[in-house]
Amino acid sequence: MPFQTDYVGSISGSALLVTASSGHELLKTGIEVSCNALRGRKIHQFRSTVLGRSETPVRVIYLAWPRSVRTHVVRNHVRVSTEMPGRLIRNDCVAAGFDVTVTNVSLGGVAFRTSDALVNVSEHFRLGLRLRAGGKLHAVMFNCIARNVRHIECGVLTGAEFSSQTADTMALLRLHMFEAATGSAAQ
């Protein structure tokens, strides 16, 4: 069963310390776990064994130091491929918006596909998405700036940068990306 843990620290060469808000009771001593960690520009994958647990003063789970770690380096910003519907809202248009298909997302921006060119390079717009994170669907609105537009076989591909986002929105995006990149999305 997939669930998210938060990294607390490590005892170099001996153990990794994590906390889990849910699923803590499933991590019993001796259980083998498969771990995916998204950190910076890298995704680390490894297997480990639960060495023990502590309940006080906070719940901490001790994982055996992994023998081997597979690391996948990604672009400048971690980009996660997706096929997610979105709604582009132009600042100069009173229409309800235009349908787009998001092809990848990162903490710095997004790429989306449309049938026609909807925005010009350097144009500001808003992008509404429904991010799946923590087993729920969250409606969020991103302020964006178009950085590149190119014609492709099936329409137009636009790359946009996020601007002035709230901490809550970025936390949801980070969780969505982690779950999508590691395949650990709660069902």
C-alpha cells in the first residue's frame, strides 16, 4: 500500500529516519519496504527494511541504510510527464477559458498542448488545473507567463513559467509531482 513519509534525518551508514502521518501502524519491525524519494532534481529509488519505531516524543520509523540506490537525474526543474486537462484563462478575454492538455509539469512551470496558439510569448494568463494529491482532487489556479510557443504535428505546444504562487499551491503541486513521478498516488 503506498503512502507518504517525511524525511527526518539519518544516522550515516546505519539508518534513515522518517515519519508517516498515515500507515505508521503498517511499518512493523522487519517489514521490507520499497522507497521512492524526490529530492531536488533527482528521484532516488531503493529497498530497505524497517529496523524499529519510536512513538514518543514523535512517531519515528527507522529504516535500514539502503545497500544500493538507483538515482534518476531530471532536468533543471523536476518535470513529470502527464496528460492532464486544464483551463487557460486569458487576462484580456471575458470568455470562460480555453481547454488545454498539460503534457508535463514542474515546480517552475508547465507545458501544455492546444489546437491553436492561444497566447503569445511573454503574455500573462491563468491556468486552472485539478491536481491529484494525497488521494484527493484539488482545484488550483496558477498565474503563468508564456515562455515559448511552437507548432507541433497535432497543434501548438506552449511552455509557461509559474509566477507568484502561494505556499499552499506549491505544496499541492510538489505532492502531486512526487506521487506522479514515483507511482505512489493513493488510490
